Amino acid sequence: MGVEDGLGAPAAAKQVFGERLPLAERFTAMLAEHGVARGLIGPREVDRLWDRHVLNSAVIGERINTAARVADVGSGAGLPGVPLAIARPDLDIVLIEPMARRVDWLTEVVDELDLSSVTVLRGRAEEKAVRAIAADRDVVTARAVAPLAKLAGWCLPLVRTGGTLLALKGSSAAEEITRDRLAVTKAGGGEATVAECGGGLLEVPTTVVLIPRVSPERKAKTRTQRRR
């Protein structure tokens, strides 16, 4: 897992990206050059782009089936959607982002890297227009977007029944599951589990919460309906 000096790709990157490593290197260089100025990453993140962001995102492909239809909610800088698309060109991925300047960035990245399997969609996951385009996905991903309760409400409606919400989380993942269990159920989710991706490759594996979509979203009853 040794790392070359500066922004050089870690040894693990070759295993994760294979022959598409040059695309991952280009994306990382773009983030290093423009990410801070464009408000995509903090200045302290430049020196740890590979392990903390690019590889951390790409390894979630371990949990996604071949040729799956994926939506990445709140894609922002393109994490995890862009590294995932580079590592897994078999996936059909839509990057969902509400902020215009970040949509511009994502469009530039997709064009620069010629990621033909990726579509950029401006909007919020809870909007009807977005749901009309990005619904019935096999997998919906999200990284550093919101607490699990809100995330489930926004993302699970985009997941087909039997599909999965895959949320990248930190050390408090298990606590979030316990705290937000009722909200997840209300949003149509089943039993949430914690898993790790990139074990044996990354010094710190990626922690993810996996939530299956098992039922339709439960709509809140109006006062009139409750009286009946």
C-alpha cells in the first residue's frame, strides 16, 4: 500500500482501476488543481486525495453487481460517482447535484474523461422531476450528504424494490442505524447493515451502510385522513 511522493497514485490504485488508472490519475489531478478554488474540497484534502477520496469512493464497487443502474445523490466533487465510474465502466451512473457550479464541474469532468456511461443531472433527489428520470435504480449511493434519516427519505424512493441504498459513512455508522431505524422503515427501507469495502487494499477501509428497499415510501396522513 505504499504511496509515491506527492500526488502519485498509491500501489492499491493499480489494483482498483487496472488499465483505467490514467483516468483516475487525471481526475485526481483535476481535483488537486481546481478543487479548492471551486469550493469542492478543503485545502487540507489535496495531499490525501487518493486514500481519503478517490480510492475510498472507488472500492464501493465491491458491493455493486455487474451492469447495475446507479444514482449518486449529492455528487458534489464527483465522489463517489466519478471514481466508481472509472473503476466500473459496466455501470450506468447518473450524478445528481443541485448546485449549478458543481454541475458545471461534473460536466467538465465527464467530458474530459470521456465517461460515456455517466449522465449529470441537476436537481435534488426529492424533486419529482429528478425522481421521474432517476427512479428504479439498482443502487443509490451518497457520501457526506446527510444523516441517515434524511438520506433514506431522499434516496430510497429512487431505489427499485430489491435494490440498495449504499451510504458511505464514518465510525458512527452503527449509532446512526440505531437512531434512525424508524425513519428508514418509513422511507421503505429494510434492515440496515454496516460493511467495509477495500479491506486488504486500503489502510483504512471504507465504511458503508447498506439499506435494502423493501416497500413503498409511507406517506404522512393528513389530519382529515387521521380522523376517519
